[in-house]
Amino acid sequence: MQSFKLKEEIEGFEFGTPMDTEIILEKGSPAKISFNEKITLGKTTTLAFDLKPSDRIYGLGEHLGSINRRGRRFRSYCRDEANHTEDKFELYGAHNFFIHVKDHEQIGWFIDFPGEVVYDIGFEKEELFEIKILGRDFRIIKIPGSSIEEIVSRFLQMIGKAYIPPKWAFGYFQSRWGYKDLEEIKEVYETFKTEDIPLDGIYLDLDYMEDFKNFTVSEKRFPEFKEFVENLKNNGVYLVPIIDAGIKIEADYNIYEEGIAGKHFCLNAQGDPYVAAVWPGKVHFPDFLQPKTRQWFGEKYKYLTDLGIEGVWNDMNEPAIFYDEKSLEEAVDLAAASRGKNLNVHKFFELKDTFADLLNDESYHQRFYHNVEGKRHLHREVHNLYGDYMTRAANGGLRRHLNKRFLLISRASSIGMHRYGGIWTGDNASWWTHLEENIRMMPSINMCGFYYIGADTGGFGGQCSGELLTRWFQFSAFTPLLRNHSALDTRDQEPYAFSNEVLNNSRSVIKGRYRLIPYLYSTYMKAVEDYKLFFKPLAFEYMEGYEEIEDQLFIGEEIMLAPIYKKNQSRRLVNLPEEMALISLTEKTTDITLAPKGPQVMEYDLNHLRFFLRPNKMMPLGKPAENVKNLSVDELEILAFIKDRGEYLYYDDDGISLSSESKHLMKITVSRCGENYEIDVENPLPQLQIIKFKIVDPKGCLQNIRYRVNV
């Protein structure tokens, strides 16, 4: 079974002609290939592309390594991989879209397949790109285009519009595995207020549940939960609880009982519900590939929405498995047989590895099944769909229960899930290399359809330093999802848990983020609507001379980031492909200076945000606020670098409606006339009164212009 339904199949979209764009290889179909590449059919299907020294490969979504994927191996198979070390070649997502750039031409490829795909991109043989698809029932789509961006746009149109979160989801969120009770959550909330740090929400890890059971709240540790949720919302702060994939096996637990009665769980070879273990101990897994199960599970989110919840994060949905009954019995038997023995090095490591390898052993995927349209499928065959379809279930339920936008993110994903929720990059660590990986990962994930994306700022595991947290904030201030999340038994990672200097720097950067929200939200909404990228590397626009620069990113059409991601550095080398304006932003100040084309050293302290504005471009800034609810757009600041003429289309809406009825587009035009400027504002926002223009020209001359609207 193919994993993905094309947009043409669900919305009447026509994408070229099948003979030009689509190669279909399915069971019973003739193996006719209409392109000049090597292919070998068998139980494992192998495709091979010749690689020239100058070829580049972009895409494949959530993976470690360079934006140009050449020289590495990757495995597209969703995996709970907490150790994001450099040698890992799989993570939580399965994103089988890539672009091959060769001889100044580019071709996009999408492999529609729900199982394992392995990519060797010049790793084993430098001159060969080899793809192994572990099966025959798949579809390959070839996507031509005159540029990388055109191919990406065609692909994004093909797979459908991305998930739109509420505007408050663009605020700052604090999270930790280990907020043990309501009093601790209250303390976090109150401390953010006392320390004057903006806050839009707090994520609740599994601590809030009763015995790790989904759709429960511990009455002992979280009493009067509904009242607390509503009180926070009245003040513009949202609680976002976790939901895991495994359902605890426990008599009289309503979710378990309903799952058994409705035949909603995955089955073992004997036709009984498959038993594995995660946080609650032994669990069953809902069979999300069944429409009736998605409907049933989606309805369960009503328990949370009735408590006032408007955002959820789905986790452990690869699915992660600690052990199953068979593997645990084998490990215990080996341990018993080793008792009293004199274990040499080989026997000792065999015993140690037996227990270590229990976690997420892939043999489990050979032991349970799904019911797909009346046919039984081994989990391994459709593995990459599991987290995707759990998120589809959640999206359907939340949409029915709330009838407005909601925050929804997932750890596991495959292409197509982007229509139903966002993703974060999983259990990273408080390592400088993971900040660098975060920077390089964003464009690859974005080009596979996902827009509401970000990492656990500061790192989930390990011990975060104040410097690392602040530098990470300086990058995450520009990612749609901004969440500071850390693990149990790690150092406290709230901004106020560090020195006063770190607190002051973090506060300044977070407030800078809130000034950026009008621009980030407008850019996000336009990118989704127009099927364009939010993030892109320089090489997507400048093919010659910028292919190796992967630590500078464009956002939208207007700005370029050049974050610092190494310890003990206050400056870095930046290579500008064109003359730009350098913006320095704090919670209260905005400075603009010109930066010439070419390489230069940029100073970057810890107490502000710094980025570049492209020529003839503008961007809006708002005023800092304690949360998105209190953001005011009665006054905007427009930063502009005008050589002759620039236009900016500002997108805004009410931030919560599912329909586009509240959509508002304001067009701003600035034309340079000698030393002066002509400004035109079409269709201004109803509540907007003042626009403060800060305009720099090619000579570096700065003008501040106060422009009154709606008078």
C-alpha cells in the first residue's frame, strides 16, 4: 500500500501528466521505467543514480548532517533515537523527498512508500547514489523544475497545504519532564511574571497523568485542574499536555476497556491484542490505520478540551517500545542462566547488550499487525505511518471539539502529516553540535512540507550552560515553534535558573522574539498559502559560490540569519551574497547599518538579536508583550533597506479561525526619490494608527518617518 494520497486524489489537483511526472511500480504493474536511471527489482527494490563530483542532494527531511546530503547514509524508518550522535542515520521522521542537482539542472523525487527506505549518497561508492526500497508496492514521482525553489513549490502543491496553528503558538513555551504537580506549574508561571519574561504556555510532560494513563489527570497532584487551565487562559497562557501512543492494560480503565470492546488495538500473530511496554508498563497500541480507530481515539481528546485544553503534543509514536513479553522473557532467562557463572568479556557483554537492546528492538515490528481496509499488514510494512496517523486522529478530534485552531505537534512523522500538525526534532541534547544541527535541519524539514517546526531549545538531555541557552534562543527566536524543554534529572533550564546575566540576556532575546511575531506570522502564513519555503539555504538562490555555506539561512524573502553556534565566540564570519542591512534588535531598540557584499566578520553579543535585511525589502516589527494575547498592532515599526523601490505584503488575521474570513492583507510600498521617500499603505489594518518607518539607503543614510494611517 502506498502511504500517501496525492492532493489530486483528495482535492482535484492536477499535477502535470502521469507520463511526464510519475513512475508507478506496484504489485502486478509492468516495470517500465521512463527515465535514464538504473533500477533493480526484487524483494528489495534498488534504484541507482550516477553521481558526479559537483552533484548535490537536498531534502530527506529530519536527518542529521549537512543540508547537502552527499557523503552520508540515511535510513527512512521512524525511530525513537535519543542519542543524536554524528554516526546516527535515522531519526523520528520518514521524509522521502529529495532534489538531485546536477550539471546546473535539478530534478525532484518523491518515493511514496510506508516502509523502510535506505539511502547511500556517495558513502560506499563516491560516484553512486543508491536507494533501497524494502518492498515492491510503492510509487515514485519525478518532479522537474527550472530551479530548486520551483521543484519544492510544485511538491508542496502536490502534497497539500500545511497545518496552521493559532497565533499564540508563535509565543514562548516553557517545558520540562519533571514538573511534578500543580504547585510547581504555578511557580513556573508566577516566576515568569515576576521576572518579566514573556510566556504563552507551559507544556505538561507525563507527570500530570494518573499512573501514566492517557486522558487522565492526577487529582492528587493536579487538583482543580480545569479551573487552573481556565485561569491561565484568561491571562493569555496555555497548558499543552502530552499524549503517548501506548494504552495501559488495566481493568476498569475506560480507554483500555473501550479499545478492547471496539477492536481498536493492533494484534499479534494469534489475533489477540499485542502486548508491549512503555511508560505505564504493559500497553496495547491503537491501530491508527483503521478509520474507526482514528475516529474513536480522536474523540478521547474531548476529555482534555472539556478541561479547557487547546493544544496537545503526541509523543512516543514511532511507536517507541521498551520491551515486549517475548524479549523480556528471553533476557530474564539469560540473566538466570548467568547466575553464579564466571562471565568472560564475551559473555558479560552478551548479557549487558541483551538488556540494553530491549529498548526499541526492531524485532517487535515483526510481531504485530494492522487492519488496513480489511487486509492484515505486518507493522514493519507500514511502520512509518504510525505517528502520522495518530496525529491525523488527534487533529480530527481537536477540530471537532474546538472548532477553531489548536496547537498540535508530533515526534514521529511522514510526508502527508504536515497537513495535520507540526513537529519538533525530538530528544536532542545540550550540545553545541546540536544547536548547529538544529540550524541545518530546518530547511530540509521545511521542504518536506512541515512549517510549524523547531527543536527543544537548550537541549532536552544533558546539562545546558547559560551561554548555550542564550545562543540557542538567538536562533530559536526565528523558528515558528519556540519551546525550551528539558529532561528529568538535568539542570533546571528556565531562563531564571541561571545567573542574572543569563536571565537578562534571555529576557531581552525572548522579548525580541515577540517584536518579531508580526513578521514571523505573516511570513509563515504567506509561505503556506503560496507554497513557498519559510527556511532556505543560500544555495537555493545562489547556485555558484554559496553551495558550502550551510550556517546562514534565508527566512521568507526578506531576511538572512547568521547565528553563532560555537562556545566562547562573540563574532563570526559571514559571507553576504549581496549588500544587505545589518539589524540589531533588543526589546526596546532597533539599529540598522549597511553591510557590503562578500565575507566579513560580524560581532554578535548575547543580549540582542542580529540578522540581515535584503535590498529593497521591508519587515514589520511589533512591540514586546507578556504574551501574544497582549500583542498590540495599533503601532508597527517597518524596517526597510531601499535602493529604489520596495513592496511588502503584510498578512494578519484573528489567529484562531479555521476559515480565512478574518484574513487581512496590507500592502506597503516605499519608493526612493532622491533623498526622500514616497510611502503608500493600501488596505491598512483597522486598528493600526501609526507606522514608524526606519529606512536605510545604499549610502547608509537612515531616515525615521512617522506615518499616520486610518486618520
